[in-house]
Amino acid sequence: MKHPALIQFRGNVEGVERMIEKLEEVEVVRNKYGIDVYFDDVNTARRFLSKVKKLRPAVVKSSTKYAGLRRGRVRWFFTYSVRFTDEK
């Protein structure tokens, strides 16, 4: 079963924007705080998040939320908040 996921990028997102543009089948929302990327599957989001963490130092927080039932099974909505630290 696929669980939906959201990665919220906050802070200086310059280096990550190019990586986000290469993603397929995701919804990208830009707001005044940063960039939100919605994924259909949490496993895809986790793989992308591990690539981002190798690229730049960041603080990552995660949370889950009940997203309803599908075919009698519980679905969870995963949220990852990524705040980039200063590299200076």
C-alpha cells in the first residue's frame, strides 16, 4: 500500500531546487517559507530525502497523521520538515 508524503524545505533552498525540477510525478508548491513537495509514496520521498541529506547539512523532523482507510487498511500521511543549516 502506498502512503502519501510531504517534504517541506525551509531555509536556503538554492541547491535543492535543481534536484526538485528533475523529479517526476510530484506536486511542487512554492510559498513564502520555502518549497513543499508532495509524493504519492513515502518510499520515494525517503529516497529523495536521503539524497538531499548527502548534498547539504540539514535538520530533519518527521511526523505522521491518519489519512483514512483504503481497502480496510490504515493509511498514514508522512511529513518531513527539512531546515537547512548555515554552512559558514
